[in-house]
Amino acid sequence: MNIVFLSHSKGHVGSVTIDRKRLILTAFSLLIMLATIIYAGFYWGYQTQQANDPASIAMRSELSEQRAELEHAVDEADRHMNALSKQLGKVQARVIRLDALGRRLTKIAKLDKGEFDFDKSPALGGPSSSEDLQAVAVPDFLTQLRELSIQLDSRSEQLSVLETMMMSSKLQKEVFPKGRPISKGWMSSYYGMRTDPFSGKREHHKGVDFAGKEGSHVNTVAAGVVTWAAERYGYGNMVEVNHGNGYATRYGHNKKILVKVGDKVDKGDELALMGSTGRSTGPHVHFEVLKNGRNVDPSKYVNAR
């Protein structure tokens, strides 16, 4: 294609030759530029419309709130995890102290270590509650908590049984008549047949006599409850103490009674002052031990270790 240019001022004639291929390429380029300008205009307008659209604004706001809530939940989980980790450490320390206490008590009580072994994990077992029970993967942290819970339950049960046994043993020792009812003095008469100092006849002596200084203390040989604290025929001023398990003790011929009926006494407590009331030839305490209401020889209890 030839394009002719004519100049009126100088009368010159010029021309430009454009081939068909170059013309088509130029026109195509112009069309692409025009399409790009039109698309950009439409896109800008669409974005502007979307930015101002209420639904779009609400969606962006909801996403922002959910993102903030998620971040808050993560922070809370971190804080709770740190708190749980600290608590786990405290519980582990308590288990260690309980184990140490259990081993010490077992040694003190001289119990069979195989029965109360605080160095081993508790023995567990039993049939499954469901045939379809399947193993579930548990995080290490939760596994440790579960193991600690089992250990605490086991230690608690063992210590409870151990405490009961020790308390029972201690109570048995406290309520079992043992020792002398005086701190100073001597045994002046034994249990069994003897010559009565008043009648001169052979009679059965129901207890043992401890002679001493008048006014010296008379003590209970075991813990119990005072069931008699008054004058009684033949005994003079007498104190009787019930120790439980069928045991009772009597202390006769006292100068002065220091307790009253219903008093709880512990082993070694003062009951009375030694005297010579009732059928007595001098200051002493007549000491009896009764088992299930019947007199028994107090000597084996006096000499018990």
C-alpha cells in the first residue's frame, strides 16, 4: 500500500509505502492495547465496587475476628500447657516424697517389703470391659498424667493400709497391760495361794502387791478408760481401768484417788497416791489384771517387754 503526501507550499509530492503484513500487525497491536485499557477499567471498577459492598465488608470483618480468636486460643493453650507442666512437676515431686515416706514406714514397722514395695509400679490387671476395645494413641503428656494418677492411687491405698496396721499395732501396744504400776518400790506378794495376813489361813491372792513409800505415784500400765474410782470392800480406795480387748486392771489400797470415772488415761498416767486403805498392813498397791472378767497372773504382764 502506498500513501502519497502533497505539499501545497513547496509543491513537493511524497509517499510512504506500507506493506499488508505490517499494517495487519499494527492494527492487531492497537486492538490489544485497547482491550487491555478496557479490562483494566472494568477490573478497577469491580474492585472498587467489591470494596464498598456490604457483604464483602462483613466477610473481611468475620475473617479478621476469627483470626484474632485463633491467635487468642493458641496463646491460652500455651499458658495452660505451661501451667499443666508445672503442676505435673509438683505431682511428680509428691509421688517421690510419698515413696520415700512409704519405704521409711515399711522399714520402721518391720513389714514384708514384698507386700509394701514402693520401688515398683503398682500391679494392675483384670478382664477387658469390651471385646472391641482398641488402643488409642495418647500424647506423652497425658500418658504421664495418667501414670501419675495410677501411682498416686496405689500409694494412697498402700499408705492407708500401712497406717491402719501401724495404728493398730500402736494401739495394741498402748492398751496391752505391760510394766509395773509404780516407778519405785518392790514386789512384796505374788499371785496365787498364800497365807492371809489377817486370818492366817491359806487363801488365793488375786493379784500382786508392790510395797513403797506412802504418797508415791500409782500409774496405769496401759491406756484405757476409768470405770471405778472410789472405795471398794477389801480394796480400800480403788481405781479400775478398762483397756479394751477384754483387759482391765485394778489398783487398790490407795491413799488418794487422782482420777474419776469416765476419764481417759494413757499408759503411764498417774491414777492415785500409794496408801494403806482397806485390808492392808502397810503402804502398797494391790495390782490385778483381768482378762474377759477373770483374774489372771499379773506377773507375765509386769515382766513383759
